[in-house]
Amino acid sequence: MSEAIRLLPGEGEGIAGPWGRSILLKAAGIHTATHYSLLEFRAAPGAPWSTYHTHPAAEAWYVVEGELTFRLDGRLVDAPTGFRSS
């Protein structure tokens, strides 16, 4: 990675998400020496987001605003603003 990346909310490369929702790609492996990718998701209150999925990459989440409910290790976890998982 040779230079800093600075993107504001709503900036990034748009990619398709579940149910036709948009996801913004903030940083891809090419920008981070393949260490991680960074995505921005937005969901309306009460809207379902995704179904169960697995993949070999690690995931981390940070809730910027509102509250989400995650299924982690088979249990439901409420995730209020400021919640982070890794």
C-alpha cells in the first residue's frame, strides 16, 4: 500500500448486495496488500439483510448508527451503535 485511502460516507465503488441493496467497496485487497477488504453496508430499519453464509475470510463488523442483530456461533446477538466484532 503506497498511499492513504480517504473516502467519506457514501463514497466508494458500488457493488451488488443481497436483495438488490448496494454495498460500497471502500478498500480492496489491491489497496491493502491483500490483508483485508473494507465494505460499507446500509440497511433500512426492520429490513432483512442477508442469509447465513460462510467463506474462508475473517469478518469484522462495526455498527456506526442504529442497531443490528447478528447470528454468531448459532446465537442471536444484538449489536447497538458502537458494537464491534472481530
